[in-house]
Amino acid sequence: MAEYLPIFTLLVLATLFAAGSFVASAFLNPKKPTSAKTAPYECGIVPEREPAERFPVRFYLVAMIFIIFDIEIIFLYPWAVVFRRLELFGLVEMIVFAVAVFISFLYLLSNGALDWGPVRTLRRLEGGVLSAARTTSSTVRRVGRPGEVS
């Protein structure tokens, strides 16, 4: 039971920290929000326009690439330390892991993770003609709530 005491202590401390963070944010948040308090702070510069509504998915794809290579590096360090003891089995396992990481990287590249230029994909219409005017606002039919007349 003594071996589990540090784990239990860490669990209790993490829970106390999380609960303390919520309590502190409840007590320290602005009670009377004003336009100055709710405005985004941009290094003292007053924003001239509203931010864009949608955040591009490409940023998330780049973040996924970053995480994939971080995980690979995290696994490469311990492997390099015990490489001599693992012999051929360890080498084969690391090659399999590196191939899996590389395949996931190729998948992200094929989905345009690093294409930062304008989107060039055009949808094909029924007649086989390409149209750049086809967008979600021109092709998606908005459906109202049940019982609502549109």
C-alpha cells in the first residue's frame, strides 16, 4: 500500500489545484463587465474590425503534425538510451513506429495540411462542368425547425 501513496498524493494535489483554479476564477473575475473589460487586448492597439468567425482547419492540421513529431521524438529518446540492449527487436519496432508516423504525415499532407495558398479545389456539377461559384451558401438548403414554415 505504501507504493501507492505518492500516486494518491499527486491525485489529491491535482484535484485541489483544479478546484482551487475554479474557485479563484469565480472570485477574481470582473463583476461588472464593461466594453473596455471585455475588449480583446492587442498590445495596446484598439482593434479596428471584428475577428473572423471561423478559424481555418489548416491550423489544426499543422498542430496535428507538430504533435505527431513530438510523440515520435518522445519515444526516440528512451529507445536511443537502451538501443544496445534491445538489439534487432528494438530496431524493428522503432522502424515500424517510424513508418506509422511517416504514413500519418503523408495522410496529413494529402489532405492539404501545408497548403497555405488559396483553396483551388472545385466541385464537379452533374454535367461534369467545374464551377468556382458553388459554395455552401448556394448549395446547402437551410432547414427550419419542425413546425416552422420557411
